[in-house]
Amino acid sequence: MSATRARVIAIDGPAAAGKGTLARRLAGHLGFAYLDTGLLYRAVAARLIEAGAGIEPAAAEAAAKALAPSDLDRSDLRGDDVAEVASKVAAMPEVRAALLSFQREFAAKPPGNRPGAVLDGRDIATVVCPGADCKLFVTASVEVRALRRLKELRQRGVDAIHTRVLREMQERDARDSQRSVAPLVPARDAVVIDTSTLDAEHAFAAALEIVEARMPDAHA
């Protein structure tokens, strides 16, 4: 293994499992660059919604190919409408192919000349970076994840109903895990972390222990 090759941590998992919080914290702790790959699909969705183009493969592919780094800084990427469209365009092979090189380039050459990168999403360990040094699959029961999302929405002032949030999460889980291209499944060599009964601190401690075992020179 080359001493100059960027180290890569791939983190996959369903919505509201805590993988984003965990990935950002690991990246900060290790001095690695961080990429929330879900934002790429949300940015494509936001472009489609803004253009009123409809959720068609050709329009989605064009939006994906036209993405600029500034698109990831949009303030409207966390909305539920964007999330819903993002989940649909993420099932399109054309969109995933268009965004694949962006993600792989980030992992191979982390911004800021960082020694490594942490990427989180749905298919990082299985498709984007199958050769990642450490692979984690962060999950939690759908009931727990729905409650977390409900709390998040209410903190943002959104009048959300638990039954609707739960139903939408179940539908998204089904769409993500059953799609024909890059379905949401743990990589064979990924370590699964169930955060159903873990707070952010304990989840981080569990993940860091795994990372340090798989990558003893991560701090080097």
C-alpha cells in the first residue's frame, strides 16, 4: 500500500440512523475531508424542482452533470420535498453514473490535501469505494429513526405527524433497498453499528474503536 494514498472510510445506512453526525465527527477527529454524498442527490433534486422539469431520467441526468460545488451549499437541500425527489432520482442509473466520478475523485484526492476522506451515503462501500480501508453500516429500527426525524422536523418548526413520517420513512427504505441499481445493503466486509439504543457519543466511541482497529495508522 502506498504511503501517500488517501485513506477512505465508507459509511452507509438508511435515513436518520445517525451516519451523517458520525461521519462528520470521525472526519473532524482524524483530520479527514468529509462528503455527505446524499447532498449530491438532493442538489440534483433541488435543480429539478427549481426548473419544474419533472422527475424524468433525461432531465435528472442533465442536472447531475451540471452540478457545481456551489450547489452543495444551497440552503434548501434539507427540505422534505427535496428529500423525497432525491430518493427517486437516486434510483436512476443515469444519475448515479453521472455522480460516481465526483465521489471517487473526492475520495482519491481529498480537498485541502487531507490524508483521507470520510464519505457517507447509501452505496459508498458497495459501489463508490469498494476498496475503502474501513466500511461501516450504520442503522437503527425504523421506529427509532422516525422518532428522530420527527424531533428534527419539529425543532425546525415543521408541523409533522408521526404516522406520516413513519410511513414516508418506510417507503423510502423500501425504495432504497429494492432499487435495481446500487441498492442499500451492507457491504460484505462492513461492520454494522445499530444506533437504536446509542446516543451520538456512544455511537462515535463504537465507530472510532472499529476505525482504529482497521486503520491503526489513521492518525499518522
